[in-house]
Amino acid sequence: MSIFKKRDLKGIAWLFVLILFAWAILTITTGYYHNSEINLLLTDCYKNGGEVILEIHNNLTGSYSFECKPK
């Protein structure tokens, strides 16, 4: 007899799917908010007549460096 019953494997599979779904939702929302934040920073910098220096370090995590230098 096997260690896991089919019922147990089905439950583990559903748990894996739910964790994967939650990870996807968190990744999408984090990307959305980082994009919104970058757009706001760019708009304010250009509005104040500055020069934008933006470096995106990782597209997946959304990490970036931003600097607004006055002209």
C-alpha cells in the first residue's frame, strides 16, 4: 500500500495551486503599484523641470533606483 492515498495527493495538489495563485496575484499587484509609483515620480520630476535618472534593477521584483536632478 502506498504512503499517500489519492485523496491526500489531491489535497496537496490543491494547496500547491492555491499557493501558486496567491503568488501570481501578489506579483501582479506589486508590479502594478511599482509602475504607478514610477509614473508619479516621473510626472512630478518633469513638472518641476528636473532630469530623470531611473534604473530598473529587476523586472520581476520591480526594484528600481530613481533620482531627479534639477536642470
